Amino acid sequence: MSLGPGYACAECKVLLRPRKNITVLITASFGPYQIWQADLWECPECSQQVILGYGMKPWAEHYQPDFKDHLAGVDFTIDGISKELP
Ligand SMILES: [Zn+2]
């Protein structure tokens, strides 16, 4: 996937900057679902942060025997259940 000229903040009209590599837990209706490696990007003007650049496949999945061991390293927990738009 191409990054193009770069991810940008629609509010500030400047390019986002990559902050650090992070570990993200995605939840499902039954609870913890998948753990992913991703990148945290930030707007240098307003400090809005966005999670982008997930790996090709999950770092760990709920059915794997060592899944619970990976939960301690999670930086962000994301609700993976889609919400309807208002
Ligand atoms: Zn901004």
C-alpha cells in the first residue's frame, strides 16, 4: 500500500509524523480478539494521534495457547465492533 505524499491532518493541513511502534489489542463481542503491531502517528500541530500501518497479519490471536502472555504488552485497546454512523 502506498503512503503517497504522506498521511496528513485534515484540520491542520500538515503531514503527520510517525511517533513509535505500538502493540494494539482489537476486541470482539466475546472479548480480546487479536493483537497487532502498528505505528502511532501524530500531528505536530494539534497532537492528534492516529494508529496506522498494521502488520500483514496479527501478532497473536485469541485461540492461540500463549495469547494471554501477549496481553501484558498491549499499548492500546481498540473496540473492534463497528458502530453505526449517527
Ligand atoms: Zn492537526
